[in-house]
Amino acid sequence: MIKHKLTKNMGLKVMAFIFSALLWLIVVNVDDPVTQQTFSNIPVSLENQDIITQQGNVYQVLDGQNVTAVISARRSVLQDIESQDIIATADVKEMDTDTGLIPVEISVANMTAGRDYQAAESVPNNLRIQVEKSGKKVLSLTASTSDVSTRDGYIIGNTTVNPERVTITGAESQIEEIDRAVAYVSASGLSKDTDLTAELRLLDRNGNMLDQNQLTNNLGEDGITVHLEILGSKSVQLNFGVSGVPAEGYQYVGVSSEPESIVIYGTEEVLGQIDSIDIPDSEINIDGAAGNVETSIDITPYLPEGASLGEEATGTVLATAMIEEEGMRTIDFLVSSVKINNLSDDLQVSYQPDAEVSLQFRGEQDRLDALDIRNAVSVDLSSFTQPGTYEVPVDVIVPTGITFVEGTTVTLTLSEKTNEPSEADPETASQQGNASETDTSGQQENAEEEEQNGQ
């Protein structure tokens, strides 16, 4: 009786079971469907590399050693997978020796294929390598300090790299590309000797940096250290002598140079022993000269031991041996030191910074040698009442026995006076102040000078 009940309507029961199973599959796939997810830049690990290395060979990966992994699994599984869970391997045993292709296998850590996930594929699905003979090159290390800067007034002196050489090993084709090795350092604001940890950079013949991923070196954990010597600076005068005798009726009165001083660099000890640089008399010959003698001189051979010029300095100066007719003296006078008299109240004066005017005097030589005109040079602006640029005659008060050669002028620009000196032009403001002060005090000082000369 019971058996009859179980077998009754068997067809309907089987249909109901099949329907229930299908319904369950539909519900599961709607709520948690199988889908794919892509994971990029997965590094491939090579297994059994010793098959290559034991034969004295090396290999290089030709098309990159990263692949893309495509994982097929249910959504609930994929959401728990991260890039670091993906394992990509290529077994050298599986390499096709004709093409160098090795199949790449993808797996997921702590998961089983077919159970936890449906499939895992690599794109591309092969890793291509090239097997070559191993090569070696020993290179001297030089410091690259292009990205090292010092504080103002300091420069980089000698550099010392430790170790002095590096040994690079790898595929012969890669080794042949290497032209030089540099120890690259970067720092700023240095003002004392410094040791820096350096980065090894390998360069080809064109100065391009080479990839070192498949090369090895012998630097170990200590790496590279670069010692930088930092040199201080000091401005020193140039002393010149001359050789020879000027023409009859002329005399040598001294040497001027452009520049008058130079900046040298060295250690604190070296700089402390240098106050000036003496240039030998043989560099300037005035024999038979009846006028100034200009000479271009390279001063670098005369720098004291341990001293040097900055990288941008040429080391060349223009020296002028001044030759004057006997009974004559020329004095170069700064325009900024010229006294301004009788300037209109509504005008102000300006001129080129560091402008000079050459003043000539005649007289007995001993008087000329003692001539001091620091407070004796002036201009009278009483007849210059409109804005503009003018050539203004220079007046010089000279003592008895000295004659000023007239005709010298200075270039002055007159403009309408502003209410307040501009902060952006402190030079002009200073000139305006000098002009207003010298209107009255200049005349008083000139009178005192005349009185002294008369006495």
C-alpha cells in the first residue's frame, strides 16, 4: 500500500523535482552570477631558471615581464580577490627553444580552480625570453652633481666616489650598450663638506639611461657614497706691474683693469692666506708707448695653489696701463660724486649708475701727483630749467699751479619732481636727495676749498 502511494503520480513528481532544480539554478545565477574581472600588471615569476644559468647563460625578457590576468568566478568570489592574490608563473621547462615562448599559468592564492573560481587566463598567454651568453663589464664610477646646489658664495670642489669602480653582469647584448656608469646625487643648500648616498645610473654612448632590471652589480647593501668638497669664496684685488719704458715725454701712471677684483674659491685655510693676486710685469709691456696700453690677460696661471675660479668665470681680464704726457694727469670721477648746484626746485636729476667722467689736468708733476678733487667737482644747472637730457659742462676747483682742461661734460637727465621718492627706484631717490642737499652745501664747500687753496 505504501509502495503504491510512493509511485502514484511518479511523472508529476519527477517534473516537480526538475522544475525545482531549474528554479534554484535560475535564482542562484540571478543573485550571484559568474562573471569576469581583469587584473593588470601582474608580475610573472620564472621557475626553474637554473636550467639556463647552469649552462653559463643568462636570459632577458623581451616583451615585458608583466601580464594581465582574467579571472572567471561568481561575483561573491571576485569581490574578495585582489591583485596581490594573483600568481603568474612561467616554467622554463615548458619553453619552446625555437621561439623562446614559455606558457604563463595564472592561479589565485588560497583558492582552487574549478571549485572556487571557474577559470584564470593570462593576456598574453606566453612570456618571451631570449637566452644569451653572460657578459661582464667593469666601469669607473664618476659623480653626477647636476642636481646638487650650494648656498650663495659656495661651489662644489673635488668629488670622491666610493667605490671607485662597479662590475655589471648580464646578457652580452645589454652589457655592450653600457658606455659609462655614474653615481647620481641630489641635494641643495650645501655649505660644508658632505657625504651623500648615490644612485647607480648606467648610460649608453648617447647619454641615455639604461634599464637595469635584468642586470646585476657587485655593490651589495653598502651601495655608493659620494663625498662632496664644498669651497667657500673670497673677493681679492688684482695687482699689476709693467715692463718697459714709455716714449720720451710720457710717463706711466698706473694700471686699471676690468674687473678690478675677482672672486676665487677654496678651502677656508687656502682663502685665509690670500689677500691679492699678483700678475707678473712681463704680461704688460709699455716700451715706447705714447698712449694707454690695453692687454687681455688670462690670470688662471697665477692663482695660488688650492684656489680656483667659479665655473662661469673665464679667467680673462682686460688690463689698461695708463700712459700720460708728462705734466698731465687724467682722473676718472664718478658722476654720482659730482655736486649739483642751482637745480630748479621742481626738477630732479638722474644719471646712469656707475657712470664716470674723465677729467684732465696740467701742472707740475709733484702737484699733479698730490691732486685731490674729491670735493671739488660740480655742475651748474641754473640755465637748465626744463625736463630733458643734457650734456652739462663740468667745473673743477683746482689749487694754484694746476690747470683743469676745460670742455668735459656729463650726461644728466632732468625730470619733473615727484611728491614722494618711488620705493621701486631707490637709486633715483638717492640722487634726488644728493641734488637738493648740494644746492647750498656744495657752494659752501667750494668756497671753503677756494679759501684753503688761496692759503
